[in-house]
Amino acid sequence: MLIRVVRMHFTEAGVEEFLQIFKDNKTAIRNFPGCTHLQLLTDTEDPYCYTTLSHWEKESDLEAYRKSELFGSVWGG
């Protein structure tokens, strides 16, 4: 299993947009082949800082996700 942790910092204006994008796409990400867990964590001291925690069966699954249309539409890649 591979665990991926991504910490992100937003402006005040960007937080609402990010949360809506995440809400709209979290089910699709969780259902992506090889993803076994997805969680959004909030920083208790910084309201503009969020962390995603995801578990992947193998590195090739994560790479496939990174190269997917879903990834590009969610993360602007």
C-alpha cells in the first residue's frame, strides 16, 4: 500500500472554491481504481490549510490517477 499526503495552503477566497471542487469530486476519486481511502483534513490552527490523505494499492494506480482526466479537472493539472 502507498499513502499519499498532500498539504495545501489557500487564500481566504480560494478555500470555498477548493471545498466545493473537493465535495463534487471526492466520490469519483475514492472510486478510482486502486484508491482504497481518501480523507480531507483541516488544520486546527490555520483555516486556509488543508491536507488530503489517500491510500493506493500500488504506485502504478496512483500514477494512473495522476495522468487521468479526473486528476486534471480536480487539481488543474
